[in-house]
Amino acid sequence: MPAARAASPVRRDLRYSALDGAGWSVMVGMGELYVPAFALAAGQGEVAAGLVATVPLLLGAILQCAGPALAERVGSLRRWVVILSAVQAAAFLPLALGAGTGGMGTLALFAVMTLYWGTGIATGPPWVTWIETLVPRRVRARYFGVRGILTNGALLGAILAGGAVLAAAKARGATLAGFALLFVLAGLGRAASTRWLALHRETWKPAMRRVGPGEILAGLRRTPGGRLVAAMVAMQAAIFVALPFFNPWVLEELGLPYGRYTALLAAGFLARMAFLPFLARAAERRGPRALLLAAGAGFVPVSALWILLDGFWPLLLVQVLAGAVFAAWELATLMLFFETMPREERMGVLTWFNLANAAAIVAGSLAGGAILGGGWGGGGSYPAVFLVSTVLRLLCLPLLLRVREVPRPFRGAGEAALAQSGEAGGAGPAG
């Protein structure tokens, strides 16, 4: 009985984390993913609709650089994550008001999205540092695989519901009112996520070592964590030459209705759900590095296939491939973060990584925008954007080969409790 009682808080944390992920998914599926479509509906233009998903990301990443110092001041990773999550939920209020009153100007939209991304990105490093102390190492790959199925299921449901809302609103001639409703629901989803985050335990107080950009730059070639960061940043830049322009490509160039556009978005997340159990087992058997290499190779052909297979049904198949590849990438990189970065340095390293990652995303998207606008040699076409991205992804593969696993023993309070009860191998999000 004492052992069972010891295991109970761990199981509750795993369940709360799954529920937090579901609320976060509602926010993304009904809010974040529909912002580019909202920009188009509000008359912002194709290039602005692509850049609204990336330029505010860089501005937000600059804001989040103050995160480690503020987290130390707050004195609690949990409290800091909850504060950031609550502010991110509030960012949907001006979006809903703007949509409800007839649209938003470009500067206002970019300002709101900067707040959204600044708080969202700043949440990542403390959450990754904190969640490692609550999820036992022996069940980590399996747990995050199952959690990923649940969060992607919620994301899929949110995307489908969002598409249904927009289709109904457009049929009534009230498209912007439909976006207003979506943004209200997205904010409520993040508010629910904030509540679940607040219910987690905190078993480790911040004891972080400040890591400066100079130290990180020096470690890009020498340390396992540095090589991982370098490879991820390069691949993000290559991917985002094309990715922000998928939305205007299918909505404006191909002229797909909202229903089919929603189906394309949903297909990727449905694929993530379907493949995650197999990917989690592969990570357990072969390690996250093998999964990372497979994902990197899988990224290469995706954007080229967008132009080779530009009908709805072929694009649906490409989205299934993309969903499986993104699921593998996300699971592999999360596991490698745990294995290659010491916990006391992780928040500082990931904060600077977020800035570099955002800069890479914006650089890639600006390059794609320049090609689409004809600024590079008169390109001016979606095929040119997608082919350049394909070549750059291929050139990133040697960087992924340099990534190495460095397993570090970890036996936090959560794992110790499960080990005592003899149940460490069977914990799951439902507990």
C-alpha cells in the first residue's frame, strides 16, 4: 500500500500533462493554425499571410531571452510556466475582437502574434526542464508517444471543428465572425491547459547555470547538445523556405475550399497519431538518433512533392507522409534534448536555441518570400520556392549524421517512486 500511494502522484502528473497537451492542442488547432487564413480573409495578401507565421516568431524569440532570469526571480519553474501560459491565452482576446469588428491591420496582427509567440516560446525551456523531473526515464519514449497520440487527436478534432465553423460562417457571409469564434475557443483551450499545468507537482527547484551565446557557439562542434542544436537550426531554416507558403499555395494558387484545406491540415495530424506508437517503439529499440536520421531523410522530398502532385488527393497523401516525418522529428529531438543536455544547463541552452531557431525560421521564410515575390533572379513562383527548400534540406543531412546520443543516468523522485512500486515499466498518461 505505501508503494502504491508513492506511485499515485507520478500517475497524476502524467495524466495532468496529457490534459495540458489536449488544451494546448485546442489552442493550436483552432487558433494558431488558422491565423494565416485569417490574414488572407482580412485582405493582408499572400506574402503577409505567409510571414505572419514567422516574423512575429523571431520577435517573440527575442522577448523570451529574458526567460531564465525571470524564472530564477519567480523561483519556480511551475509558476513561471503557468504565468506564461495564462498570458498566451489572453493574446487571443485582441485577435477575437479584431475578427469580430471587421479585421486587423498588419502591424496590429504582427504585434499580437509577437506576444503569442514570445510567451509560447518562453514556455518551452522551463517546461522541458521541469517535465523531465516528473516523467520517469524508463517510460519516457512510451509516455511521450502515447501523449503525442492524445494531443494530436485533440489537435485533429480542433482542426476539423475549426474548418466546420469557417465553412458554416462563409456560407452565411460571415467569415470573419467565424474566425472570431475560433479565437475565443482557442483562448479557452489555453486557459484550460494553464489550469492543468498549475496542478502538476514541482519536485526540483531551479538550480540553473547561466549559459551564454559564446559558450553555445563554441560547443556547436564539440558537444553532443551543440551538434544537435546546429543540425536542428539548419533544418528549420531549410524547411521554412517553403512551409509558410503552403497555406497561400493551396488557398489562393490551387483555390481549394476551406473544407479541403482543413482536410489537408487534418491529414498530417492524423498521420502523427497513427505513426506515433510505432515511432515510440522504434525510439526504444534503436534510439532517438536513428529516428532523427530517418526524419531528416523524410523531410527532403516533401516540398518537391507539393508541386509534382498538386491535386487534392495526391496532396493528401503527401500530408500523411509529412505528418509521420514531423512526428518522428519531434519525438527524436525531445528525447535527445533530455540525453545530450545537463538539466541545470538546459533552460539556458534552449532559450538561446529558441532565438537561433526563430532566426532560422524567419530567414528561411524571408528567403521564400523573396523568391515568391521575384526578388531572386525573377523566380516569382511557388515551384521555385519549394524546389529551393528541397535542395537545402538535402544539404542539411550531413549535420544530422554528426549528432550522437549520450545517455545520462537519471533517477528523479518520480522514477524512484515508480521503481519502488515495481510499476515503472507500465505507467501511462491515463494512469
